[in-house]
Amino acid sequence: MRILSLLFRAVNIYSGLLIIYALLSWFPGAYESKLGRLLSRICEPYLSLFDRFNLNFGMVSFNIMFAIIVLNLAAGGLEIIIRSILFG
């Protein structure tokens, strides 16, 4: 089940990157730093999928939290599919 452990490791790493990306919003100018630009290139394409849901309440956006939940649910669903294919 090496493929499943790689899948969950990748999901955990990407979830961590999304959390760091969200935390950068607390610091003025952080998105213009090298780390901020790198994380923007990595995270924004996925996060843009959730922009249409308008999960902003006041000044707080829940897009990233929703994106992490969807990512983990998709990984869990993929695990079920892979296990059913391999173990019938």
C-alpha cells in the first residue's frame, strides 16, 4: 500500500502549504516575499476553484479551510477506490 501512503503524505504536505499560505495573510507584505510568491504559485490554482462559493464572512475567508476539507475527503474517496480495486 505504498501508493496510499504517498497519497496521504502528499495531501498532508499540500494541506500544510495551504495553512502556511493562509497564515501569510496576517503579515503585511508577506505575499510579496519569495516564500509568498512561491506559495501563491502552488496554492492559488487550487484555491481558485473555491472562489465561486463566496465563503467570506466579514473579513474572514473560509475558502482555505473548505479547500483542505475537500482535499482530504477526495483523498479518502480515492483510498476507498484503490482498496476496492486492489483487494476486490
